[in-house]
Amino acid sequence: MAQKLDPWKSSEISDYSKLFEEFGIQPFAEVLDEIPDPHKYMKRGIIFGHRGYEMIADAIKNKKPFVVLDGFMPTGKAHFGHKMVMDQIVWYQKQGGIVVVGMADREAHAVRDLSWEECRQIGVEEYITSLIALGLQPEKTRIYFQSECQPVKDLAFELGTKVNFSEMAAIYGFSGETHLAHMIAVLTQGADILHSQLPMYEGPIPVVVPVGADQDPHIRLTRDIASKMNMFLIERREDSKTGNKYWSVRGKNASEDALKMIDKNIRDGFGGSGAKTKLSKEHIDIFGDISEEELSEIVKNAELAHGGYAFVIPASTYHRFMSGLTGGKMSSSIPDSNIALSEEPKSAVKKIMKAKTGGRESADEQRDLGGEYQKCSVYELYLFHLADDDNELFQVQNDCTSGSILCGECKKKAAGKMEIFLTDLQQKREEAFEKLPMFGIDYVRK
Ligand code: TRP
Ligand code: SF4
């Protein structure tokens, strides 16, 4: 059966490899070697896919500026699934990235029917404080609520000029019953992703959006809209007779002035080479020696000078989801399936002690055959959160498969680590309330 990705149903993804074939997500393994010091989620295959990540790896490696952008829908408790995203954001900050985080209160209000006050409270008390507690620094960080960010709202409207209802229906299954606010929330997410590239923020810049695969429809749509918004399309072409390669810059209802500016700057050798050009009504063909970077720079500047956006098409990564502690998917509607970041450590310990494992029917059998960590939610806790060190993770695997440790003891160890982690995090979350003003968040705790 063909998979459909639905951002609002959190369907379980049965086969991640299909996402490569059916949706054109690229395997993350292809870019892994380009990253100087990859995150454990990358090395462990938890981040399994990407779109357009090459430019981000290049930015990290060569210390060029880039943005990491994410959004959280403030609907309930922040849990360990969200921690996975937050860890990545903090990691990108350490790699030199500019952090931009949106609280998707428009989406929560439109899709989950939460009041603006509830969104604000949950956004700050659950998500923003957790991000800060997990290590986010205020320098080069901007946190905002969608409903309070005028440039995001203006851009969302503008993006609406490039999408029609049929496209929305095809991507999201929207019908005549769908509220308009739901559609506006989709455009707002697109604006979240693109707005850092507005001249009032960073201008055109590589942006990476780390998400679960369920968010890919938004990514595809946004990448598509971004290229539609741009005035020019740069393509490498080949002369059919001579086989010679050349560049083509095509204007999409771009002003003639902008096209002429590009033509002149190329011929004047602006930025280096001085290639030959052929200017037609809607496009320019460029022959001779010019690098793609040089050409992109000239085109970008002409576009910006003529009121265009010159968006760099945003990149994304996709991570697997943890399973729930009760088996099946992790869901906020099944409290025992997940642990909140604000949870009482003792309560978390209880949940782990009850968790579904890959243990055998009897102790004897397990000593004989070993456990199956591949099917174990406690092992997943180690894999995602409790074992930063790869050797420690191998140790858990070995102890499990050799049968030298039984599930009870293994769970107790995990629970002990969790208790320490949460006790420390609780403390940091409390301190985070004091730090809110440093992040530009004005909030009075009730
Ligand atoms: N739709 C996302 C969710 O359901 C939240 C979100 C809003 C988001 N804007 C975003 C995610 C921009 C990534 C980028 O969780
Ligand atoms: Fe899971 Fe540990 Fe039991 Fe293995 S021994 S199945 S890793 S709880």
C-alpha cells in the first residue's frame, strides 16, 4: 500500500526505506562523511534522511553562516520525542548555526483548538524552558510565537499567492470541510521556514529544518513555493549541436531591468571572470568561464535590488520516532507510553519498570537465548537518550544478547540513569524561567 504522510495524524511509518523511493528523501548516510563531528543521532541512523543537506554540511565544515529553524506546536507536555529535536537544535548552535525557533500557536489554535493563552503558557513553560534547560544559549538565538511575529504573518499571506486549493487538497487531503485557518497554518509553517531569509533578518542564507518524516509534506511544499517565489532560475544546459555546456538564467516574470543588471554584471566581470552572454527577452545564456557561486551571487544581488527574495531552497533532515514505552507508538494520549521532560523522576522510574522489553518468557530462557534489544523500548531509551557513549550502548547490546543480564536489572539501570537525568533537568528547567528575558521572552509565571 502506498504510504501517505500526514502531519496531523502521526501515523506510524512502517517502512522508512519507502520514503526514499516514493518521496525522494535522500539517505542521510550519503552526507554523513561530510560532517566533521556528527551528532549521535546521525551516527546511529536515527536521522536517516535529508533534502538538500549538502550546503549545510559545507557550511558547518567551512564555518559559513547558516540557520537551524524549527517549530513546536504548543499543545501538551514536551516529552522525550521533543527532546530529540531540541538536542539537534542545541547541537547546530554548537556547530555555529543561528537558531530560530517558532512556537506554532497558530497551528495549535487552528488544528487543536487551544486558546491563545493556553498556547502561550504551554509554549513557554513546556517548550522554551526545556530548550533552555537542554543547553540552548541566548546568543544568535531568536524564539518567537507565530501569532506575534508580523513578518511571519505577512510572508505567510504572500506565500499564499503561490498555492491553490487543489495543491493543498492533493498534499494534505484537505476538502471543502477544512477550516481556512488550518490552511493558513500551513502557509504560516512555510513562512516560519523561509522568513529568516528576509532582508530584515539574515537575507538569503542556507537553512536546515530538522523534523520527523511526518512533516515532509510541509517541507516539500515550502521548497516548491520558495522556488516559485524566486525571480530567476539558474540551469546548466548543453548545446545540442556542439555539446558545449553553458549556463542559462531564466526570469520568471522578472523585470527587464533585473535581467539587464545580471547581464551587465557578468560581462563586466563582476566578481571575477567576465564570461560572454546572450541576452534575450526572458533569459540570458552565459558562455565561458564562470563558477556557479559567482553566477548565483550576481543573480541574487540583482534579484534583491529589484524587490525579490532570492530564497536559498531550505534543507531538511528526517529522524525516526522512538516507540512508546508500552509498545506501539508514543502518544500523549497514552500517559504510560511516554515520559514528559517535566515529569517527576519517581513517576518516570515507574513507567520504565513497567515498559515493554524484548525479554523472553522466562528467566531461564533469557539466560539461554539472550534478549532481543531490537524489540525493546528500554533499549531505545539508551539508543536515543541514555547512552551518549557508543561503548556504553554496545555494552547494553552485549549484556542483552548474551543473556548475562535480565530485563529487571537492565530496566533498573535505565531507570536509575533516567532519574538522575530528570532530577538535573528539573533543576535546569527552574533556572530557565529566570533566563527567559535573556531570550527576549516576556512572561509572568502563574
Ligand atoms: N507542524 C509542526 C508540528 O506539528 C510544528 C511547526 C510549525 C514546524 N512550524 C514549523 C516544524 C517549522 C518545523 C518547521 O510539530
Ligand atoms: Fe531490553 Fe535490557 Fe531486556 Fe535486553 S535485557 S530486552 S535491552 S530490557
